[in-house]
Amino acid sequence: MTAAPAAYGRTQIRLHWAVAALVVVQYLLGGGTSSAFEDGVDAERLTMTPVAIGHFVNGALIFLLVAWRLMLRNERGVPGPPPGEPGWQSAAARGTHAAMYVLLLVLPITGGVA
């Protein structure tokens, strides 16, 4: 096993911020998507507005970018915790990262299924 890198790579950093921006856009598109979904339920047919399509495409893009991030993380590794960080903080950070990755992968899947 190779040693942990001293810092995140340029691609890892760019993917991080791209996903963060897409999550913000996804949040902003959510209301229009909810309305389209409710209108479709009322009309008993699929309603695909431009906002709903954008929300769907954005979710798929988030899924793909997060999968790429995980592949890079697996290949390259990540920097270790700061020196002197208490063990409980390292454990909390690992748990939080894991939970975020799960959400960023599962939510696009469940949204697409819905």
C-alpha cells in the first residue's frame, strides 16, 4: 500500500467543487420538480417540464462525478488527518464523509426511480 498523499489532487479538488455547485443547483430546481411531479400525479401522466428534466440530468451528473471522485479516492488515496487531531474527530470525519458519499450516490438513484 502506498503512503497517503500530502494533499488532494487538482482533479479531486475540482470534482469536489463541481459536485458542491451541482448540489446547490439541484436544491434550487427542487421546487419546480416537485410541482411537475404533483401535476403529473394529478393528471395521471408523466409531466416533464424543462426544470424537471434539468433536475434529472443534474442528479445523474452528480452521481457520475461522485463515482469518479470515489474511483480517484481509491486510486490516489487521501491526506491523513491533521497531526494531533483527537481520534474521535477523525472517526467523526470518516463517518461524515461516508454518509455524504452514500447520500450523493443514493439520492440520484431514488430520484430517478421516482
